[in-house]
Amino acid sequence: MIDLFKSAARKGLFLFDPETAHGMSIAALKSGLVPVCKVPSDPRLRQMVAGIEFANPLGMAAGFDKNAEVPEALLKIGFGFTEIGTVTPKPQAGNPKPRIFRLVDDEGVINRLGFNNEGHAAAFARLSAIGGSGIIGVNIGANKDSDDRIDDYVKGIRRFYSVARYFTANISSPNTPGLRDLQARESLSALLSAVLAARDEEALKSGRKIPVFLKIAPDLTEEGMDDIAAEALSHALDGLIVSNTTLARDGLKDQRQAKEAGGLSGKPVFEKSTVVLAKIRKRVGPDLPIIGVGGVSSAETALEKIKAGADLVQLYSCMVYEGPGLAGDIVRGLSKLLDREKVSSIRDLRDRNTNYWAARNV
Ligand SMILES: Cc1cc2nc3c(=O)[nH]c(=O)nc-3n(C[C@H](O)[C@H](O)[C@H](O)COP(=O)(O)O)c2cc1C
């Protein structure tokens, strides 16, 4: 599947600018042109995380399906879960185009989209129309011109409570000026208090407690990681997603595209995001769920995230290079790796290399 994509569809898609190509991928998924990929059910990949039963540990990361147009189609191509958004209360256009750039030699992407999305109402209407039991998370954010950013997250919890299987509070996009400041200890404490209070109220009303994850940047100091870990634990957050895109530009081959402003993702962010993941795992201890994201391109790199401390894994950018068959290939590849590792559950491999990754500096 990957080879076929590389030789044909990828060549075709790469004739278009990245945002147009992305629109074409969404249209193909909507129309059913992308073949359904039935991944064999493997009980060793099945896990309970934050009270949800995941059939496999691979999810589509936020940003691919910002407006909840194709969550079911993504679940049909092998992903065990998918995350829509980031959605903001009001629709917003985002930054001027062009705002997505391929770094082909690095298999990386730089984007400075700036939370372009159709707003809460449009995404909610689409999610409400979906039945079924697939795991669809809702990634919530704040409008660029908001007077009260924390309230935008609270609005997200309330609006999507009936349709989200989990929430992600995204405070780590580098493309909304000042958003990452919410990671600073006092602001983070205020955000988590407000968001989790709203969740608890909705849980009382509905009788269902929906878990809330926090998505963080890979560009953090050791003290920054200390603060986030301490706040996550003291507020009894349900989990962390590590990480969003990076502002770093180290070691890139494509120096021309590297100069573009925005967040870098794909293979170049694998190492950095995995180090931060392991450092966070060391700080929060074994019980807090973590989703590892950044540069996952194969079953081997997905498993390495788990060995560094992740319970679940997500990807986006490498699918741009490998095509829609990547999810199924990774899930099948994970089963083969488990044969080799001779374990009865993928959970048994978690944290196996946490010390190795946490000792690295990036
Ligand atoms: C084009 C693009 C748009 C993205 N938009 C979002 C977004 O809206 N919200 C979010 O939390 N992350 C967003 N991300 C970040 C991804 O979810 C992911 O955290 C990051 O790209 C690292 O994973 P990857 O290397 O597998 O892409 C976006 C990434 C890309 C490439």
C-alpha cells in the first residue's frame, strides 16, 4: 500500500500545494475513494486508557480533520481513534496562505495555519449526526481575538460534552500568539481548574465522566516540565498529549523551507517529542495516561513511543508522505513486533526505554 501510494498518488498530490492536497485527501475520504482497511483484531493491542477501551493504540492526531468531516472514514482505515479539531467557539479564517510547507528531504511539515476552523456549531452538528461506537476525541482551543481564552475552553467542554469520547485542551499551538503562555504554572492552574470544574458539572448532569487531556509543546525547559507535571497531578487531569509541533529547526536538510515560520512536525520532531514524553513520564509516575505524538512513521517508531512511556500514540505528518495505508500498516506491524517481543499485551512494553530517552537532551 505504501509503495503504491509513493509511486502514484503521492506524486499526483505533491503537484498541488500542501493545503490543496489536504483538501483533496479529505474529499477522497468523504467520497469513500480511500479503500477501507480492516485491521485484524489483536487482543494484545487492546487496552483500557482513561476509562476508554481502545481496540488498538494508534490515533489520528488533531489538525487533520479540524471540522469533523471524516472521523468515521479515518476509523475505517485502521486508526483505533481519531481527534477532531482544534475547534474554537467562533469560526476563524486563520493566517494568510500559503501556510503549510513540505520539507520533502526531511519528511517534515511546517504549518502556521492559526486554528482555521468552522467553529463549534459546525463541528457539533456533524458529530451529532454520527452514530456508532468509534472513539472520537474533541480538541478544543481559543479564538485568536478572544477576551477570555479560558472561557473558550470551558465553552468547548460544554458544547461537545454529549458527543466527545474524550477532550483535549490544546494550549500548545505555536500559531496563536500567546497561547503557549497558558502552559506557565499560574495560568495552567487557572485553566485546569475552570475546564475540570465544567467537566465535573457536566458529568453530574449526564452521569458520564468524559476524560480531559492536555496537549503540550515539545519546546519546554526542565522547570516548565516540572510545572506541567505538578499541575496535571494536583488537578487530577486525565492525561497528557506529548507533543504538538516544535519551533526548533535543528538538523534540517531543506534549509529553504526551514526558514518558514510555524510549527515543525513529522520525522524531524520524533526525537525531541519522544525525549519530552519520557521526561514527563518520569515526572508524573506510572498511572497518568500519556498519548505520544510527533514523527511516528512506522510500527517501530510507534512502539518506541510506547517504550518511552506512552499508553497510546498519534500521527499526522508522516501520512502526508506515506499515504492513507500507513495506519493499517502500523497496526499490523505492531502485531508482528509483539510476536517478536513475546508479550501478551503491548502495555507490557510501556516504559521499557523511558530511562534511555529521559537521559537525552534536545
Ligand atoms: C497541518 C497541521 C495542522 C495541525 N493542526 C493542529 C491543531 O489544530 N490542533 C492540534 O492540537 N495539533 C495540530 N497539529 C499538530 C499535530 O496534531 C501533532 O501534534 C504534530 O504534528 C506532531 O505529530 P506528527 O509529527 O505526527 O505530525 C497540526 C499539525 C499539522 C502538520
